[in-house]
Amino acid sequence: MKKQTRRKFSAAFKAKVALEAVKNQKTLAELAREFEVNPVMISQWKAAFLENIAAAFDRGRTKEEPDVN
């Protein structure tokens, strides 16, 4: 019997799947079948994606710059 190892997914793949989940065009079960990933993983990636999405707009900003809302 061969020992099964965990699959490792790239950040780009996780972002792609999370973005599809955020779009809400397909259910988590449909996305899980399509990408061959557990639906729980997709929901975790989606949560992490939404939690860190603001970082995309923080590039180049220094701590001294005021945060304008």
C-alpha cells in the first residue's frame, strides 16, 4: 500500500478558486467537483481571500501616509 501525500496548491490556484467562490455563480459543491478540491478548503480559501483583499490596495503606501476613508 502506497502512502498518500497531501497535495500542495499554488497561491495562484487558490486565488483562482477563491475568486470563483466569491462570484457566487456556482455552489461550493460544483466548484469542488470542477477543481477537485474539498468544499471546506474552498470556503477557507474564500474567507482568507476576503480577509486579505485590502492588501491589494496597500502597495507602495508608507506608514506615515494618512488613511483616508
